[in-house]
Amino acid sequence: MGGGTMKQRYDSYKPSGIDWIGEIPSHWKLSTLGKHFQVILGKMLCPKPLDASYTLEEYYCAGDVHFDGVNNSNLKRMWFTPEEKNKYLVKDGDLLIVEGGAGAGGCALPYVDPSKNRYVQNSILIVRHKRNSTTYLKYLIEYLVKSGYVDIECNEATFAHFTKEKVCKIPFPVMPIAEQEAIAAWLDEKCGEIDVAIAKVDREIELIDELKQSEISRVVTRGLNPDAPLRSSGIDWIGDVPKHWVIAPFKRSLRINNGCDYKHIVSEEGYPVIGSGGQFAFASDYLYDGEVLLLGRKGTIDRPMYFIGKFWTVDTMFYAIPNDNVCCKYMYYQALGFPYDYYSTATALPSMAASDLANNPIIVPPLSEQQAIADYLDKKCAEINRLKGELEKKREALKELRQAIISEVVTGKRKVI
């Protein structure tokens, strides 16, 4: 990515007076963002007005703006007066910054289609240039967010707010506009190269995940003997199975139990407390000791877990105890392919009834084959997980490189013009 030339520095530097910036090039001056850009907080949501001058218009909110761009696919609409439309209209070159929530500080430069006016709701700030580069500023903000500056400024208790006042106070290095634009163009090129490399790694990770699930599905339903005669299971998501395998309801092979409230036994250490999203606390007592298949009852219902040992599960989680003729690890691998969408109840929070799980048809090979399949998949998945881990390390290294380059360039540690 790019040439191998030695990193260049400016001829001379001076102290910035700010620890996280350090020294800056001697010809730069340090100011604040609010003195060089106009900052506009978006419009508050409002009910339908009686005034006929209001019109329904599309607007951006916090969920639409991310560092990798602006999502235009699911915009909402609200009422604007002609004066509000003039004030909150997104213009070419505007930088949009997320004002509140988990993504506070996230920012992007939207593509402005001259045929489609779009506005901002009050979870978004418009930063408009006054003879300065919003592209350079975008990289500066990204550096500030990922270095932790914004978290400190927001001082979030329950809900982070990167307010207009806080944005206006951001230290802003002042330099000739031509230099800002040159820095922005260089970062566009270099970060673009890195982003392409990250996207390639992401695709490789997706393919690894697909390979893993495909291998699990194949072996769980067909076994390890490629020459075994097959028959139709009569169930779409299972397909054909070896002739000597049995199809039976889940309840004949595993006994389903409900979790319990844990608050009366919560502690700093002890036994794991497991919910549908995984372990999240410790308990002074345990609900069960042994080998189980854990399945979500409410919330995250499509991520079964295998567990062995002492544990406590909350009431959003089932724990299923295998019978003597069942290999729990094999059933875990089979559960990864259960049709959870089919069983999920139509509520705001996905739920699965114990009766539906109990009657869900499952494949029951002879115990020796279940154990052989589980052993094979343990080994195969370990190999795939190792490859995925290497790709994830590569992805993290690329992200760190991107952040390091942005940091060096926007604070003047590296000269690129």
C-alpha cells in the first residue's frame, strides 16, 4: 500500500500546549473548531402541525451516520417549515457528526444529490466550512474518537452527548487551506487503499464462517461415511440422512429446564451466570453441574452454547440435559442449524417456547457415530477458527495502521505535501 519512502517531517516544530497533540509544525496555529466552522444542531422531532406551510421531508439521524459513510436506504420523514428547511438543509461539503448515543462522534461527508433535499434531526450536528476543509476535519474527528478524546469529553453516564458546545471547543490546527486539502487528499488515497485491504479480509472472514457452517451442516446430517445409503428425513431443513439414523422430537433426547433469577446469589466471583448473550456475571451458588446444551428462550435465541461444569442460567435461557444415549457436543453442533426463525414468536423481543423446542425434530444417530462426529467437528472447527483468528489479527493490524497514519498526519508528525 503506497511507496516505501521514508516518513518525512516538517522543517521545524513548536509546542502545541496540548498533550494529545504534542508538537506541531511551526507555521501551524492552534485554534478551536467553532472559530473556523459553522456548527448547527439538527431539528427536534415534532408532531404533525396544523400550519399548511409545513412539509414532510427526509432527515438524517444518528443511526444513518458512520465513519464509512452515510446510509440513505431507510430515511425517516418529519415536518419542516420553510425557515427550518433553510436552516437544517444538508449542503455539499457539510460534515455530519453524531451528537448522542453509542456512536457519538461518528462522522461522514454525505453525497448530496441536488434532486433530493435532506435535513438533520437533533441527534446530528452539521459542521459547515468557512474557508476550511471538512474532509481534513473528518479525519481529525475520526482520530479524536478512536483515540478516546470524545469519550472523555462526553463523560458519559447513561447516554453520551457530543454537544455543539463540545464540538466547537475541539482544538483545530490552522494552516493554509491548500495544505488542509493536500493532507485530506493524501489520506483519502492511503486510507482508501487500507479500506480495500480491510474489505478483502472481511470477505475472507465471511467465507471462513460460511465454510465452517457448511461443514457442520454436512457432517451433522450426513455423517462421516460418504458411502452410507441415504433416505429422506421428510424435513426441509434436515434433508436426506443415513438410512439407519432416527428422526425424533428434541424432548426424547434432551430434558429441557428453565433458568432462574440470579439477583439473590450474585457475587464478585464464583460460578458463571449465563444468559442468552453469554456469561455476564458470577453467582455464589449454581443451578446445575454437568454437561448441557444451552438455548436462548428470549432475546438471542439463535446462538446455542455447549457447557460443562457448574453454572447458573437466568430465565431467558433454557438448559437441556442429554439422556444417556446422547452426545451433548453433537447435539450442540446440530442445534447451530435449528430453524430458529420458524419458531421465533412475533414479539418485539424474539422468543422461543419450551413446547416448540421440545417438539422440534432432531437427528439421532447411534451414540458412537454422534461421538465420532463431535470429535471430527471439534478438530475441524479448531482449524477453521485458527485461520479466522489469523485473519482477524490481520484486520486489526490494518485498522491500527489506518489510525496511526491519520494520527501522524492530522497532528503534523508526518509531512505529506
